Amino acid sequence: MAQEPDALSKRQDYGSVALEDGVLSADPLSQISAWVEEADQAGVYEPNAMVLSTIDPDGEPSSRTVLLRGIDDVGLYFYTDYGSRKGLALLAHPSVSVVFPWYTCLLYTSPSPRDS
Ligand SMILES: Cc1cc2nc3c(=O)[nH]c(=O)nc-3n(C[C@H](O)[C@H](O)[C@H](O)COP(=O)(O)O)c2cc1C
């Protein structure tokens, strides 16, 4: 096997970091909004970036980063080209998965449509 880059052996010790009981908003979308703001205040690069996963017309999954541009009672909004690979995938399969990777805040979330 080829020599692996040193970075692959790195792992942070998260200790006992955990979300405390009672600190989460009852509304998941409000909570995401608050966390985006928190990440921004903490200096996270692109605090509104989320990894969006889709399933293409052939059933193949793919993921890429997009920027969150709005949140309301309906859900999360991003801008893209309807003719893009993700646009075509969304036409075939409207279900998606997203992850907000605020790792420098020791936090990430992957909201589900079932949460709202
Ligand atoms: C930080 C960052 C933010 C991005 N934001 C968007 C976005 O809001 N909308 C978008 O269509 N592409 C965005 N892109 C580009 C996508 O990640 C992707 O490369 C491009 O949209 C083509 O994806 P697709 O071929 O899966 O459709 C962003 C890329 C980066 C690195």
C-alpha cells in the first residue's frame, strides 16, 4: 500500500463535549438559524455552507456544497441552476440530505425533513 498522508492519522479528542439538555429550540429550523449565526460569530469560514446529497435519475447518490440562502417555516433555501447535475437529480428524486459541518465549533447537524 502507498504511504498514507500524515493527516489521515489525525483525530481530535472531543472529550466530553455534548449538547446540554434543554438548550435546543423546539423548532429545528430556528435552531439551525441560531447555529448558523453562532458559527458566523465564531469565525467559521462559510458558516452557511451545507453539504447537499441527492440521488440522480439512475439512483446514484452524489454530494456537493451549496450555500444556505434562506430559512422559513417551509424549510431551507439554496440557489442553483435547474439544469445542473443536482438540479436534474432533484427533479428525479426530490428527497435530499444535508449536513452543516461546523467542525471548528465541535458541532454539525443533519436536519431531516421529518424534523419540521
Ligand atoms: C463553499 C461553496 C459554496 C457553494 N455554493 C453553491 C451554491 O449555493 N449553489 C450551487 O449551485 N453551487 C454551489 N457551489 C458549487 C457546488 O458545490 C458544485 O460544485 C456545483 O454546483 C456543481 O454541482 P453539481 O454538478 O452536483 O450540480 C459551492 C461550492 C463551494 C465550495
